Amino acid sequence: MDTFPRLHQLRHASGGTLSGGELQLLAIGRALMGNVELLLLDEPFEGLAPTIVETVWNVLHALEGETTLLLVEQNADLGLALAERAYVINNGAIAWSGDAAMLRGQDDLRRRLLGV
């Protein structure tokens, strides 16, 4: 509850009344309760309001050094900002793999691989 204060406010609400962002906070919070070593995340920022994106990103960033994240994310900026290593998959095959900071810092490489 300390990680996501919004969930504390909603602790008596039924699951059917939660927004998509609140459900995402709940799912991540539940996953973190077990002191996990590996957290698998599939598009954790998709469809979230900007304030919730920021909250989730900050929580995931705070896990650095404690928990390994395996993240699939369409938003390259958000994903690469969390990553140490990056893999670009195209048509089911790895098109590129390497240091995430390198991909973040080379605009020509990003445009070629990601189209952004």
C-alpha cells in the first residue's frame, strides 16, 4: 500500500469498479508482494493515464538492483529508460540486441530499428 497510495484508498472497492490503470497498479503491487527476483511485464504502460504511467515507471525504476525485469513495451522511450539490455524483435526474430543506453543515444539506430 505504501508503494501505491491510490490502492489504499480503494482497498474496499470491488474489482469491477477499478479503472484499467488501477487494475494495473493492483497487478504490479500483487506481483511485488512476494519479494520476487524476476518480474515479467507485458506492456505495463499501455492505456494508462500519464500520472499512473509515471507512478508505475518510478516503482519499476526503484526495483533496479533488487529485481530483474523482463519487459515487453511498445513505448521505446519508457522501456529503454528502464533497461540495461534491449532486444528489437521484427517478424518474430531478433533484429538487434545490445546495450539499451546505446540504442537510447543513437538517433539514427533508433530510427532504423524502431521507426521513431
